[in-house]
Amino acid sequence: WVDNANTLRAPSYAILGARAGFRPKEGFGVFIEGRNLLGKTYVPVVGAVANAGGADAAQFYPGDGAAVYGGLEWKF
């Protein structure tokens, strides 16, 4: 619920992500990670109000779109 009066509800969602890599006991490792791989539009955060009462307000914050990350890790 977005408001304390339970008049406005944020929709539920599920997103798909994956991570793969190589991590040795010591030294450098590598990884690649994908987030929101299906490009789902979703609302991860809402701004809470006392009573929305059906009034339009900017209470929904959009989630990140599809993304792929890669990187190096160093373990000592």
C-alpha cells in the first residue's frame, strides 16, 4: 500500500537477473551480471502518504531498465 488509508496500491512485480563469474581463493576474478533481463517496467519504491484518496500524485518511482555489468574482483 502507498497510503496509510489503503486506497492506493503499488502493483506487484518480478524481475529476472543472473550473475556468473570466476573467483579464485586469491588474486583477480571476473564476473558478468545482468539485471532486469526482460526489461520489465516496475515500481521498486513508493513515497508514502497519509491518504491518497484517488488524487494523482508523484508517489511511484520507476525501477531500472535492463542492464548488463561486468567487472574485476581482487581478493587478497
